[in-house]
Amino acid sequence: MNDFFDSFSYFPYYKLEVKNMRETFEIGEIVTGIYKTGKYIGEVTNSRPGSYVVKVLAVLKHPVQGDLHNVKQADVPFFHERRALAFREQTNIPEQMVKKYEGEIPDYTESLKLALETQMNSFSEDDSPFAERSLETLEQLMKDYKL
């Protein structure tokens, strides 16, 4: 009888089940998390069904500017300005968007500046109306952040 049940390990759906298992994190662990269109390094401070509460410690990718429903369009009724989450701001991040982080945690201000400059540089050779509008918004954010 055991041979019958052991044979299930050879079926592809059995492997899919193992492959889709998500990591679980404990309070205090350092993780990366994607929130809206930004990516952050943070500390898990709580867990909820389907999400983790993460305290932001650094910025890896600055959020994208503009209307996410009309991607790369500048001529929209409202061109959204998206700020990065603040240092030590806590936010709910869906569990599938949270991954373990290994390495040194950069200084928040320096990481914010680098993420912002990286995004600005990605538009530097693009002369589209979307790139121009995004650059204007990012330049204003840089002033607001006092960088």
C-alpha cells in the first residue's frame, strides 16, 4: 500500500505544489517588498492573513510616475505623483511580494537618492512626452525630499 502513495511524488502536479510554497517570515526579519510600483528593504513588524506589515528602512526602486491605467501616456486627466514610502513608515505588503533580504542595509536617504537618480537616468535619453513629464515630476520630488 505504501508503494501506491509513494508513487504520487512522480506526478508533475505534486512538484507544482512544492514549487508554489511561499516563504514565511518572522517578526524582525529583514526583507524586500514591492509596494505599488516601488521596491523597499524593510523589517517585518507583523503578519496578517495574506500580507506582512513591513517597516521601511531603504528604497531599492522609486515608484513610477503617471497614470498606471494609461501606461507611458503623458496626456492624461491626472498625471500621478508617487512618493517613495518614508523612513520607518509601515505598510501592508502582499506576502507574494515579500522576499528575504541578505546584505547590508543602505542608509535610507542615500538609497532614496540613488533610486530617484536611477529612475531619472532611465528617462534621460527618451524625448517622449511621458519621459519629459516624469522627469519634471521626479525633479520636483527631489526638491521635496531635500536631496
